[in-house]
Amino acid sequence: MKFLNSIIARIWGPFGLMAVSLLLLVGIYIPNQQKGTLREFQSAELKELVKSMAINISVAGKYDDWTRLTEIFADISERPSLEFAVLLLEFNGKETLVASNPPNVSMEAVNNARSNDLFVEAPIEGGIFQGKVVILGSEAFLSSETARLNFPLVVAMALVITAVILLYFFFLRGVALPLQAVRGAAERIREGDLSKPMDIDTNIRELKSMNMALDGLRNGLLEQRNTNLALTKGMENEIQRQTKDLRKTLDELQDSRNLFGNIIESALDAMVIADGQSRIVEWNRKAEQIFGWSREEALGQKLTKLIIPQIHRDNHDKGMSNYHATGQGPALNNLFETQALRRDGTTFDIELYITTVKIGKEEVFSSFIRDITAAKQMSQDLERQRELNSALLNGLPMLITLKDEDLRYTFVNDSALKELKQDRSDMIGKRENEVFDTDWVEDSMKRDRAVWNGETDSAEEKTLTRGGVSSHFLIGRYLISVGKENPTSYLLTYGFDISTLKAVQKELESALSTKNEFLATVSHEIRTPLHSIIVLSELLNQHDRIDERDEFSQNIRSSSRHLLNMVNDILDFSKASAQRLELAPADMDVTEFTDGLIRVDKDQRSSEVSFIKDIQGCEGVTVHADQTRLNQVLQNLLSNAFKFTEKGEVKLQIIGVRKNDTFSMKFAVSDTGIGISNENKKKVLNAFEQGNSGIARKFGGTGLGLGIVSKLLQLMDSELVLESQLNEGTTFRFEVSFPLIKQQASASPTAHTAPPTFQSIKMLYVEDMHPNQMVMKAMCKPWNVDLTIASSGQEAIERCKQESFDVVLLDIQMPEMDGIEAIKVLQTIDNFMDNTPVHAFTAHAESEDYERFLNLGFSGVLTKPLTPDQLREFLLTHLKHEHSDRH
Amino acid sequence: MRCFIILLALGWNGALFAQMGTPVGNDLDPGPLTETELKEIFLGNKSIWDNNNPVTVVLTSSDSEGFAKVAGWALEAGAFEFQKHWLSIVFQGRANAPVFLNSEEEVLAYIRGHKGAIGLLYTLPVPPELTVETP
């Protein structure tokens, strides 16, 4: 651009363009145009020539007129414009190169030239010669002709260019170079070089004037420079002085700034300074730690984008707008809590103090930020812990208060407030005598002070009566200390409401008393038959009392049965209390059952008491029921009825009713005995209790009977109903339903028709106690059972190895080897257990014991005591079993 | 039968190996011309006589019997091949085109009127002044 504005460019630019244009026109465009025109002319000429040649050859062949051929063809070889001419004739449909000019032009060369626009051809037709004449124009000829035609133009152009170059040098020397000298002089003046005078060598008038003007300017500037030098010297001195002062000020400012920076950097809180557009201008190290942004990253960023959470950004923007409008800001100069945004996007709690600082005309906002996440968390934890403790203390079902050294309440739990019917605000900070106006206050405060003074004070029981209702409390006091370094002591007072415990204690004491009475009764009831058994047994050995032996034996048997029934009652009640009493239902012939009732009650009936049995609707019915337990219920009721009836009657009424698949039986046992007062009606159904202790003494019994009856009826989904009038009589009623069993032809009993013989049974009885061995011998003797007795498990095993038995009765509890160990060994003897039933004979009469023994491999279980009838039944069953096996 | 085959062969070859006619010419200067030299002349391979007269070959029309005989004698080929031969050498500028006339009388008349002209007669007697000496 600089060059284009120069004089040389401005003057010689058009000349240069003209020269170049001329060069392009004369050197390229015109020759090309000429060459093209020549090519067209030549192509047309060649077409005419080849056409003429073809026609003449046709004429020669047709009319034998060869006159023109020599002339035309001779002319071809002389034409410089032809590259070649070729004669092609057809023979047998194929074109053959016959002749060419110049010679030796190949067919390949002809084919290669076909694309050239100077390639022309004409057909030979109408004569004997069939073919074509081909001519290719000469490119060299065209080029030489073009050059020839353009030669004058080239010469003219060369002359013009030469003239232009000469003009250029003339102008350069005469105008351009002097002008450059003037410019150089002006440049020197501009650069301050005024030492050289203006000495431009030129004859051009205008340039000479310019040289003189420049020289005048140089002289003027030289004078001005000298003046300026003097002024500059003075100014330099002044500037040096001011610079020195400024440097000092700057150093002080830098020191101040360093101090300020150090304070900011070392601050424990984050410091963020922002301008009026909320752009961060200062960001200390603590801010880097808290927010996660480095100083370089934070500077220049908007507060809202970097550290203000989304939910607070609108408020911030409104606050800033408000401040700009009014100069007021509620957040300014106030310490408050809010939330901030970390680099990772999480928000956290901060404590923020914002103040404004005016720097020049601009106000900046300085924020002091403290991360209070941990402190807040700790505060929340403490609050939660306090609430937990408070809830714990308030939730405890006891009265709790705390008092300070001045015996003023500092804490009262909800239970205490509720019990004392006070509001917390009425108690906290006050002494007991300021809250309560009661007689126990003075004593209570004395006890409080005693505990404060280090005197031990055991818990006391206190009875509070409110609204006529008395409550018993257990009050305790002791000192507690809170804190490690400077502990604070409090007096903790607690109070338990022990009214319920007191009631339970009373009940327990009553129960204990009843138990004691029961134990005394049981002791009496056991001792009474034992006394009869022991005394009468000794009397049996006195020979002078032989005539009374039957009566003694009968009495011993009756006492033993009574004793056994009592023991069974105790065991049953024990099982019922432990919820272990269970029914064992089986097929029960109701008629047989009712018949059996008559027979069993016979021994207990007083001669003055008649027994009436009213059985209805029970004939021919079989039900699924626990006959033993049902019998036990009726025996107890009948036993009681006979026991408490001295004269009159005892009536048993049974009414059976079929209901679909069940059989309902209504039982009523009534007597005309002493009856039960209304007061004692509830008691009689409780265990251990009879109407009054005098009854037990008068009538005997443990008092367990009706309790067991009630439990058994509960198991049968029934309930005992008591109707009684004192001195008139009592009726017990209950109703039970049993599933009906289809009647089957019952086997005719044979056991009672004729005394069985057990001589065929060979039995081994394993028992370590001699009396029991003798009992077994005595029972078996009438039946001639082949009895073998072994005194231990080991001896039994030896016996079983030596001989075979039809049945083995194995006592469980024996020294050395007990029954369980023994059967395990017996099971190892080949085929022994397959051929010999081994029955457990034990006093362990619980149902789970039965199951355990059967699981161990016992064939059955016999319970002690075993009566002769029961042994007889067992042997009969075994005899039947043996017979069926043998059959 | 054998004789017939020989005769047929000779008759077939007669066109190819025809006898040279009697040469006639005007102002030829080579002296006696052998048959070979005559062949070269009628094949266009000679273009000027020693006396600088141009060689002009005069032939009867291309469809005449005389032309076929000249072709058979000089080129040992047919009339068309002989025409093509002449066309080729004329095209290349190596020879002047021959003159074709309708009869031997016209041939004689032409030769008589043009120096350096030469022809072959098969039917007419050769005038003494146009006789071409042969060895």
C-alpha cells in the first residue's frame, strides 16, 4: 500500500499495465487468433484439395482420363502445408493403404491423426477405384506462418518497451531520486538529526524550493531544540524529585497491601470481596479450602454462579438491586446463617457477615464466611441427645426430679408433673416448700439437705393420698455430678409407684398362706392313709388277729388307693397348671362307661345316703372320648357329693342326645348335703381351697378335686356350673359333646368269664428293689406265671442271652445299668427284639415319657403302681398277642 | 484328357503371361530397348528419355483387350491391378500418368504427334517412322 502511493507507482503504474497488456496482446492473444484463423483457412483448403483429388481419381478410373492426376499429385509433394497425403483403396471390402506422400506413411500414423482438426478425407466414388484420399495438414507450417505474420508486431512491441524503460530511467534520475533525497532529509529532521544542511542536487525548480524550505525548517527546529533542552533539564530535575516521593508512597502502599493481603490470606474465615456487579475481586486461602475453587479460578466470576446456591440467587440479585437503588441492605453488617455452594455442587451451612467498603468511587462488598457444618452438626447432635435424654427421662414410668445445691428444681419429668399435678413452669427454679403446701415437705427437704451434706439416705416408702385414692411410692435420693473439669452436682430424686407391687405382694402372701394350708392338708391326707397302712400291716403279722386279716387287708387296700388317687390328683393338677394336661380319646362304649360308674362308687357310699342314677339316651352308643378323664371328672364330683352328704341322696343324671355326627351328654351330680354359701361358691373352684379350712379338717381332702375337674372340662370344651343352697344341697352340671363312632360288633369278653391261666407265659421281671420283686412274685403266684427275676440290667442281659422269654418287664431306674442302657444292649442281640416284647416298667407316668420310651424301642409302658387287675389285663393282652402270633 | 488340362492351363496363363505387343514410339533416344527396359517403361519406372523428352506411356482404354495384354505382360497381373499400380506411382509423384485412348489407331495418331510417347500395338502394323528398335 505504501508502494502504491509512491510517485513512481502512480506514474509508472499505468505505463507498466499498458506494457504488460501490450505484451499479452501481441505476444499471446493476436498470435493465437491468427493461428486459429490460419488453421480454419488451411482446413478448408485441405478439404477442397482432398475433394479435388478424390474426384480426379474417380474420373481417372471411370473415364480413363488421367490428365489431371499427374498435375495434382505432383503439386502435393510440393505443398509445405501438408504433413502427408494417403491413398486408401478398398479391396474385397477392406481398406488398404496403396500409396502415400511422402512415402512410408503407416496406417497407424493415419489412424493416430484422425482426431486432429487438420485431418481431412474425401471418398473416391463412381469409378473402378473405391476408397478415400486422406490429408493431414502440417502444424509446423501453421506455426511458421503465424510467426511470419506476427514478426512486425513483435518488433513494434520491443520498440515500445524499450522506449518505456528509457523513460523510466529518465524520470527516476530526474524526479524520483531527488524526491527521495528530500524525503530522506525530512526523515532526518523528524528523527531530530539537524546536523546536516539540506544539500539536494537537482535542477528542478520545485525541488530546489522544497530544499530551501526544509533547510529553513531545520534551522528553526535547531533553535527550538536548544530552548527545549534547557526546559527539559529543569523538568527532569522536578520529575526526579516527584518520582522519588512517589516511589516512597508506592513502597508504603505496597507494604500496606502486603499486610492487608497477609491478613486476608491468614484469616481463619473465608474472605470473599466482590464488586458492585457481584464479581469476585478477592478470594483468600480459606475460601479456596471451603469452596474448592482456586483464587485464579474464582477471580472475575459472579458470586451467584460460584458460591450462592440456586435457591438463594434470586434473593441475592434482589438484595443487590435494592442496595443499588436505596443504599440499604438487610444482610449488610449483620451476622447470619445461610447456605453456600461448594465446587462439587453440594451445599453447606455457613455463618456470613457482609460489609461494604468504598474504594474510590466504587463500593465493594466484603464477606466473611465461616463453615459451620461441623458446629451445626454438633449442635444438632447435642440437641438430639438432649431430646433423647429428656424423652428417656420423661418416658420412664417413675418420678424424677433434679435439684441444685439450693434445693431448687432444675428438672422435673413428665411422670412427676402428672403425678404431682403441676406445670413444669411452676416448679423449675423453685424450692419444694414454694410449690407444695403439705405436711411432708419439711421432712422431704430435711432428707434432701442430708443427702447434700453427704449423709447416706436409704430409700423410703411414702403413701400419697389423692382424691381418696392412696398410692404407694418408693422415694430415693442421691447426688450426681455432671462434667469432668468443673463438675456440677445435682440432687436426683426418684419415685416409683409401687402400688401394684404392693397388691401383688399381698396376693403372693395370700397364695403362700393358701399353699401352706394346702401343704398341711396334703401332709394330713398322706399321713392318714399311711398311718392305716403301716399300722394294719404290722397288725397283720400278729397271729392272734388272724380273724381280722381280711378286714385289715381291705382297709390297707382302701387306704393305698386313696393315697394313690391323691398323688394322681396332685400330679394332674401340676400338669394342668403347666398346660401339659392332655386328653387321649379312644373309642368308648357309653353303656359300659355308665355301668362302670355304679361299680366304682360303691365303696364310698354311706349307708344313709342313697345313690340314684338316671341314665337316658345312652344305650348302644359308642363315642370317641377320653374315658379315663371323663371318669375322673365324675368320680371327683360324686366323691365330693358323697363326702359332703351325711344323709339323703346323691343323684347322677346323664342325658345323651344325638346331634348329627356328635353325641351330646348332659351330666348333673346333685346331693342333699351341706351346700355352699354364695361367698364360698367362687372359692370352691380354685385349687387348694375348700369352702373353709374347717371343712378340710372335717371332711378331709386336698381341695384339688374341683380344680382338676374344671381344667379337664376346659380341655373338653365344657364348663362346670355350680348350683347350691347352703344346708340344702349342691348340683354340679356340665355338658360335653363327643364324635359318634359307628357301632361295630363287639368282641365277647372272655377275660372275666373264666379265670385265665398264664402258665404258658415265661416272663422276665428286671427290678433292683426287693419289695417290688416280692410284690410281683405275689401277684403272679396265683396265675402260675413262669416268672424269672433279674436284679440289674446286666443280669437281665445275661439271662436273655441264655434263654428266651415271652415278655420282659424292665424297670427304668436302676443303679449301675438302668433300663434304657439295658434295652440298647438287648437290641444288639440277634433277633431278640423281634421275638421278645420288652415293656418299660416305671414310675415316670408322664405322657412324654411314654413317647420317649416307645421311641427307644420299648414295646409298651407299664406304670407303677401296678395293681393285680392291671397286671392281669396286661398278661391277658400279651396272652392274646402270643396266641395270635402263634396262630 | 492330359492334353486338355495342359491347354486349359496355358489358356488361363495367357492373360498373365501375354506376349509383349509391338512397341511404337516417337523420338525415343535410348537406342534399342530390351523387353525388360520396355517393361520398366510401361510400369512407369522411367520418366524421361535420354534426350530429355518426357516419357509418355500411351495405352488403349482400360477396358480394352490391348490394355489387359499390356497389364499381363508388364505387371503379370490383371487390368485393375495395372491401373492401381499406375495410380499409386502417379499419386506418389514418381511418374506421369499414362494416356488412355480408345483404339490402336488413336494410339498411333497420338504417338505420332507427341515426342517421347511410347505404346504397344497388337493389331495394327507398325509404321516405320514409329518403330522402336529392339535387339
